[in-house]
Amino acid sequence: MQIYRTSVPGIVPFPEGCDLLQVLWCPRKHSGHRWVVPHVQWRAAGSVGKVLETPPSPAELCENYVPRPCVVHPELVTEYPYWDLHDGLWDELEFRFLDLDQETGWDYQSHLSTAPGTKLVGYPGWSQDPEWPECAECGSRMEHLLTVESTEADAVSRRAWTPIEEGHAPSEGPGLVLGDLGGVYLFECHTCPGRPFTHRYDCP
């Protein structure tokens, strides 16, 4: 995936001198890694020379790890934490969430908290307990950069999160099968030079 800064103005904190974000991964199974091995690259688009021809597919790959070629159309949405919601605040709001669900049919987790599918920044949509990584260099908690999901929404969350342009039709998404239709979360450190990054797997 690649995203230009002009496509997401003010949303993603690009490093100074960079206006292009590229995320790649190797579509093979690796010893010590459950699914894919991602790589984050920040670049200056003007420094990119001649575009190379599409390389041939590797001799060995897992087809479930190769995304369907598609164009990304960023859409700005507001989301709120679910698993990352502080316990005290959850205790304070839980009955309001229940009342809202009874009155409107809108469930906080599925319809009002974290947006499903592939997204930049925002909150990870953990299906397990949150596992925020710490930077190996400075020890600070890393920031969520990107979520890549197998699907864009399930039958419940699609009601709230399907783009208006698509109506209520199912979204094809990237055509990935990561684990048990899970996803990969990428994190980076905004403090250390070079933006160190890491990732976490998430599976329902």
C-alpha cells in the first residue's frame, strides 16, 4: 500500500521531508512469524526515479497473503476506543451504552467505537486484550500507524461503517485471509530517529 500526504492531510504525521508512505510485506510464511513480515518505508515522492516493471511473483507464496490490487480512497471518520477505553470511564458509561442500544439498536462496540477494516491511525480494533508495543530503543509506547484486516466489515458493523458510495453492499476488501480472518496492526515510535516500527497480529 502507498499513501501520499496530500491524500490524508493533517491525519497522518509524516516525517519531515517525506510525503509518501509505503507499506510492504513478504507473502511467505516465515519461521518465528505467524503470518506476514511487514515493512514501513517513508519517502520523498520526488526522489523516486523510474518506476520499475512489476516483478514476477515469487516461486513460493501464500495466496491468502497477497492483497487484491485496488485503489485506496481515504475517508475521514471519527472513532472511539473500545478495548482501550479506561476501566473507570467504561464503568461510568456502560449503562448509557446499554440504554442507547435498547433505544436505537446501535451497539457501542460494533457501530460507535473502532472502525473496522483497513485504516490509518486511530484505535486498533483488538479482538483480544490490547497489546500495545513499547519501543525497543526508548521504551515509550508506540503509536498505531496502520491496520490491515482480512475483511472491511462484518454483517453487524457494516450497517454503520460501509462507505456511503457503496450503500449496504458487501465490500470485497483486499481479499486477504490472515489467520482466522484476522488482521495485522503496525506501530511506530514518533520519538526515536528513523521511526522504528513493529507489528502485532490479531485474530478473533
